Amino acid sequence: MSKRAYAFFVKRPRRIEDLMVPHLLEQEYPYEIVKVVTLPAIDYDNFITDFLADRQFLEDYAPLCGKGSRIRCLCVRRRGGTDAVLVLPNQAWVDLAALLCQ
């Protein structure tokens, strides 16, 4: 995948609304998308309403992700839509997340 850019990541968010906070550009962190996960609409809606619930797909791809000079993360998106969230999983739940602005 290897897309690099900058985003504002929130530690242990509960819901997508937790990612919609004002911030300074200096608080944005470089990231690289290592895998795109496309979910059916109902599964995506369930995911964004509880980031702390265990998700098998997060556990499956967690080994690809990590934090260093940039966050290597998953891009979780809604099938057939433009909505997407960047996530750094901790095992089967979301440790860091950011809105993907396109």
C-alpha cells in the first residue's frame, strides 16, 4: 500500500465522534497505510460506534502495524462509500485512530 501522509491520532477512542476534535497541525503524525480493510455498511457502522470492542480483523492484521517514525496502520472503510478510519490496533481493539480525510 505505502501511502504516507499526516493525521491526528486519538489514543483509545470509544466512538468516531471522539476523533472529531480540533487540533493543531503540529499534533498530526506521519502514517503509512499497510492494509485496507473494507467492511459491509452494517459492520462499519458497528465498528465506528465501539472502537474498544474486540474485532477479529484487527487481531488478524495487528502484526503488520506499529509505531515508530510513522504509524503503520490499517485503513478501515465502508464498502461502497468514502468513509474511512485509520487505526493502529492493540491486539483485537483500537489503540490509536484518526479520521481519513480525502
